[in-house]
Amino acid sequence: MLLNCVRVVKVSRIKRLTMICTMAFAVQISSGARADGSFSYAGLEYYGSSQMTRAEVEKLVHLRPGASEKSVESVVDNLRKKFEKLRLSANVQIASVAPDKLFVVVDFENAPGTGVPTRILKNPHHVLTKSDKPDLLLQKLRARIERLNSEGREWSDSYPGGVRVFSDEPANQIATEIRRFGPAMRDEWLEVVASDPDKRLRCDAIELLNWAPDPVDTCAQLIPALDDSHYEVRAAAEEFIYPRLDLFPANFPFSNLAMSLVRQLKRPSHSDRIKSMAFIRALIARYPQMSVPFRRTSEQDLERFSRESNISTVRKAADDLLVILRAPLPPGAPVEIPQAGF
């Protein structure tokens, strides 16, 4: 599992991944490009680790500013192989900033049992489900979205009542077919998320839950997945929970959610950093009083990103959130808020 954490985000997938994510998360992987449609290398994002110095990482990257996106992908692939050979656990990602910049982001993970804790699978085993038809439909849906993106055709999604729907009718028809399986297979999909050792299956199960009943309860049950051992699963869980935030009642386990976001902010992964900042900001917008514990638990991390990040969107996200955390509470703020003693 540790070596599986080294992954390349292909530039050719940038637009697709951005559109699948909610708007607040789009800063992670931008869809912008130059007039000729290309991106180029702008620098290394590395916060330092006892496992390797910045100079050593830069020597491995060995890219000049302006290098092509193909060169960046090749370097990241070589980094992945190099770290695997050295038995180093690392997250290697490509982050883009509109209109045309690419950054190689390298984060080394701590040894098991140290650093920010991750959850332990509830009952590790391969979970057998009643039918594999929803999985086939999910692949069909992804292929449809990929086709729309490759053809430059606009589409959007929304979550009325917590169910994901698409503006593209063929995509929506596939989603409707998946929804037929939701009532019978919801518990099985949740079990996959909680117990299956295959991170790909955990991600797929979270996506399938978009068409299962009781989305608010599903969000509550997915909070532990925000502490998953793999950043793709954490991202999938967050992208499920975030667009349903307005559905949450006052007794939703906000404190558990908030603490997971605080831990996520501290994890060695670009996607974790940018997503957690967006989600924390959204929570504070709804419950301003939560800024007090968020400031206590997160201010130092945000100051570090503001000071050390080479990526302008990361610095801006950190600076904007720091302003919000340090601002006085608005007058007349409601007294009744979710438990926020995290």
C-alpha cells in the first residue's frame, strides 16, 4: 500500500479531473492552458523531509523551466520508479496553475506508526457484492464524460436531494441505471469503503454511493475514509461529502468531520492540502464560530504553506483562509452551532 501512494496525475487528464471535482476543489488541478494548448514546467513543490534533501530531489527532477508537459510526465514516472527502488514511500503529483504552469509536487510519507495517523480497515477482506453491473455502468459513465471532455463539449452536474445528476442526458441515463441498484447495494458499497484492501475498489464504491439512498447518513459514514491510507480514497470521500454540506442537520457529526480535515491539512499530499483548505473555508462560512478551533489547530500549517509554497494557488488559499480564521466573529452570529471542541 505504501508504494502505491506514488502516483502520476497525467496532464491529459487535467481537464477531466477538474470538471469531476467540485468548484472549490478545482484549484488543485487547473484546466487552463496556453494558446497552443500546452503546459510547461514551472518548478518543484517540496517542503523537505529527513528522507531526502531538496537538493537531492531537484537533482532527480532535473528539469529546466519551460520543459514540456511530456518531459514532466516522464520525470514523474522516473521518480516513481526511483522511490520504489529505494523503498521510499512518497506522493508524487503534478499540479497545474492556469494558464500554463506545471509543478512537480513531491511529499515523502512518514514511516508506519509515525506522523499523522490513518485509519485501519474495519475488517480487511475482499468484499463480494451482489452484482458487478453497477461497476460496469460506472466505467461506461466515465467513458461518456471522457468523450465529452475530449470533444470539448460542455456539461455540468448537480446534487438535488443529494443525488448526483448530469446536464448531459446520456450520462444522466447511465446514472439513472446505477441508481436502480442503490437501495439494495448501499450497505455493500459502504462495506467496500470500510474493509476492502483494494484502494481502487474503495474509490469506485464511494462514487457509486452518489446514487444510493440516505446521502446524509452516507456522508457521516464516509468521514472515517477522510483518514484513509491512500490520498485518492481521501479525495473521493471529500468530493462526495463536500457538495452535500447544505443538507447536513445541526446534529451532524461536525466535530469528527472537522478533525479529519485538520489531519488532512497536515498530510504529505498536495491534493490533501488544497482540498482541506477549501472544505475548512466552506465549513466556517456556514458556522463562523468554528474559526476559533480551526485557527488553534491549523494556523501553523497554513502559515507554512503561505511562506514556503512555490504554487501561487496554494499560497493564496492559505492566505485567504488565514484572513478568515483571524477575523473577529460577525456580530449577531448564531449561538447554536455544532459541537466544535476539536
